[in-house]
Amino acid sequence: MKTTTAPLRWILARRWRAFLAMGLSFFVFGACSLNLFFLLKANTALIVDYGWMALTDGGAAQLLELLVTGYVSMIAYLVFKACEYSLVHWLIDDKKAAHAADDKEIDT
């Protein structure tokens, strides 16, 4: 069962839009996930070491921001993979059609 949202269908309808969206999502994924694991490790170490005081001094807000950044990074990765899938299938289908046309010309 295929379920895609309207904006994703609009992007995937044209190859150039899918290619641009793939490039943009690649950069968003890279920017969001660059230091994510190191920052999460440092934030959790701060909370473990200082407990409630670290949470009230902004550790909880930073942890929430890091989790949101992780989810944004994951969404960007999923958009990248959807665009990649679409472009690869267009490329393979075009090659199959070209090979079928070549085979048809050889047979005649």
C-alpha cells in the first residue's frame, strides 16, 4: 500500500525537483547530525553528574533541542532516501525502455 503526502508527490513528480530536494535534504541531514552524538553524550553526562541543578539550568531545554534536531535529521534522511529511490527507478526504467527499443530495432 503506497501512501505519500501531497508535497512529496509534488516533489517526486519531476526529476529536477526530486534532485534538488535530494541535495537539500542531504545538506540538512549533514548539518543536523554533524555533532549530534557528541552533544547528546555531553548533555547526558552533565545531567547525570549534576542532576536536577543541570536540568533547571538549561540542560532539559538543551536535551529537548537535541532530540528535535535528531528528528529533523531523520526526516531529512527519509526525504533523501525517497528522492533517491524515485530517481534510481526513473533511471532504470529509462534504461530498460532504451534497451527494449534497441532490441526491437535489432530484431527488425
